Amino acid sequence: MKDNPNVLNDILKCESGSVSFEQLHSLALYFPTLRVGVKMGVSPRFAVDADRVGMLVANRIATGDYVREMFIPADTYSTLRKALGIQKPLPAPLRMEKTIFDY
């Protein structure tokens, strides 16, 4: 697993807050107190510090559960984007070959 000190920037700019297992390792290393939300298959979702997610997820998986999604919670996500000056990406414009009026 490769450490990535720019992982937070990557998550905020490219991943829209979603966190992969590879990114979780770097988050725990460089941003251990950053809150990470986890949606499990059976258990209720929870949010804990990045350095504790791996242990809690491993315990839940040991009981037969599975991870559906890991993410940075919305309030934390918005605060980080503002603090780091990252603009929200604009959606791509909808392009239609023909409009309803062309028929």
C-alpha cells in the first residue's frame, strides 16, 4: 500500500467524499482525527476517527457483515473544501444531439 500525503486533496477534488480502503490507510496516517463515515451491510452506519476505522470495520467483518461505503461526512466535507479553497466542480453541461424541436 502506497502512502499518499495528498489523499485528502484527491478525495475532495475527485472522489466527491468517497473513501477507498487504499485511501483510508493514508488518511489514518496523515489525518488520524478526520471523521470517516462507514455504511455497513447489516449494522447501522457510524462515523469515527480515521485511525479507528480499520479496527472497527475488521471487527464487524469478523461477525459476517460487509462494508457498503466509506465517506467523509457532509459537514466535514463542506468545511474542508472551504478551508482548503477547493471549488465545487460544476456539472458537465447536458449535450443533446437533437432537441425536441428538431424533429
